[in-house]
Amino acid sequence: MTTGEDVQSAAALNRRDFVQRAVALGAAGLVGSSARAAAGERQRRIIIDTDPGVDDAVAILLALRSPELSVEAITPVAGNVPLSLTLPNALRMLELAGRTDIPVAAGAEGPLERELITASYAHGNNGLAGVEFPEPTTRPVAEAASQLITRLIRGSPGEISIVAIGPLTNLALAFRADPALPSMVKDITIMGGSLSGGNITPAAEFNAYVDPEAAQIVFHSGAPITMIGLDVTRQISVTEVVLQRLSSADNPLGRAAGRILRAQIEQLRRTGIDDGTLHAHDALAMASCIEPGLVSRHPMHIEVETRGEWTAGETLGYRRPLRRSAPRQQAPSDSSLAPPAANAVVALEVDVGRFLELLTERLAA
Ligand code: BDR
Ligand code: CA
């Protein structure tokens, strides 16, 4: 009998074999899609919607070093720092990686209905924890982020995934302008939300807090959604061993990741946030697209609080088992009180060791 473990270890072997073949082909001079095609595995085509941001930058670098993913576009949005910084930071990462073929489109300068709140206390004034990279020489494309997202998804219905690791303003704008679009998205992995308390307020996670109205639109869009929230990202702590491996990597992407992560730890320690623990939230969201078995997944119905005086941006997860265990006499008699249908799967457990291994293996090798 084949057990779940057998399937997982076979998948891990296949994955390692695939990565080894891809790395070998890369060393042989076959780069980009030809190497990946020759490696014989279908890639996941992704758009990265992001607000770089230290962990965003690491997530981008991780994606670019992972043959399972084909990055089709990057769409920066205002979040950790204003768009005037997230946009060039995305271009900087692509220039560092020599991937200026990937289009970058400027996204929203602020949330749908609110003033922008940034997190420069955690990401530094430049969004990269103060680490300086050369001024980018490439330019964003002329289209706005929401237009580029729409064009790419409409051009390949059912084939493109979105990895959304910033406030969800760009996606909400695209979905509002084109209500049929969510049905054409393959899936969306969101770093955002939390069922176990917030990191910007006691109730809310940062990305959901910055633009709760956008988050609510996206969660209600009907697109298949995986929520990688603080429930799992807070279980991650990037260790000194990982930082040292990255800092001594034989490639500039790994070294850049090591520099900005270390600088962020120093910034967090200076500001007294989270005892300087580095969760690398967005990198976990990206890793879960590379290796889906990294996190457990639980179907739920997610609502985003948009009106609460103290709770704006809080994400609430309705789980069917909660209702099933309710005392009989309290069971809802009115069908309007029936448990709402799931609109997302939520990650609740993560294989921390495997995540750190994957991060190091991809960026430091
Ligand atoms: C999220 O907020 C941002 O500061 C990080 O980049 C991440 O996307 C974590 O709450
Ligand atoms: Ca982010």
C-alpha cells in the first residue's frame, strides 16, 4: 500500500532529481525556459504582486532561483514603503538576477479607500533595510499593474497563478474592472491575514490592515485562494546558520538575500520589534508554491473586517468543524445562518526545517 509518506518522499525525490537536472543544465549553459523544458517538468506560471520590502525581495529572488516557477510579471504596489520605492526595488532585484526580460508594471500608490500606512520601521526607509543596491537602469512597462495582470490572465485563462505578498489593492482593482477575471485565474497564494492575532494591531496582519477593502474583494472573488497568514509565517525564524550560508553563497542573489535579511534583523532589534525574530513571511508564501506540501491546508470561509474601530483588517475564518461541534439546541435553524461555503484554504502548520532547507538550498547553492 502506498502511504502519504511514500507519496511525499517520492515527490521529494522527484523534486530533488528535477532540481539537480535543472542545475546541471544551467551549468551546461542552458538557462531559462530551455533548461526548464529540458528538465522535463511543467512550470507553474506566476505573477508576483508585491511591495518590496525585505521579505518580498527574498521571495522574488527565491522564485527566480526555482525552476518549478516561471515568473511572468512583477506588479509592485504601495505597502511596506511607498510605490516610489517598491517599484525600483522590484527592478533592482530583477537586474541583480539578470532577468530584465520580466515585465514590471507600476501598481497602486495607495489603498482603495484609505490613507497608506507603511512599515518602514521594519523594512527601513528604502524598503531593503537600508542596504543599497545600484539605481535601476530598466524601466517599468507602460501598462498599469492591474492592466498587465488582466492582459496576462485573459491571454492564458486557467494557466496563471498569482502570488500576492503585499496589500491586495492591485488585484482588487483588476477584479473590480473585470468581474470575469477571477474565474480565469489558476489560483492565488496570499501572504496576508491571520487567525491568531495581528502584527500591526492586535487584530490585523499588515497586508490585510493596509487595504482591508481590497482584501475583502479578493477573498470574495471566487478565485481559488490559499492564505499563508501569520498562523504559519510566525512559526518561521530565520536562523544564524541560514544567514551565514546565504552570506557566503557563490551567487549574488543569495548574498543579497543574506545582506538584507541580516540588516532587517538589526533593524528589528534596534526598534524592539518581535525580539528581532525574522519570520520572512513572503518567502514562505513563495516556498509554498514551489513545494505545496510545506504547509497544511484547511478549507475555510474568510471574511475581512472593514468597519471595526479596533479590528479593521482582521481576518475571520469559519471552519465547518466548529459548527458541527456546537450543541444541538444552538444549531442554526434558519438557513441564512448555515456555515458559509469555503472561499479559501488556510495554512495552519508548516514544516519549518524543510522551509529553511529549501531557502538555503535554492539561494545559497
Ligand atoms: C507582511 O507585511 C509586510 O511587512 C511583509 O512584507 C509581509 O508581506 C507580513 O505581515
Ligand atoms: Ca510584502
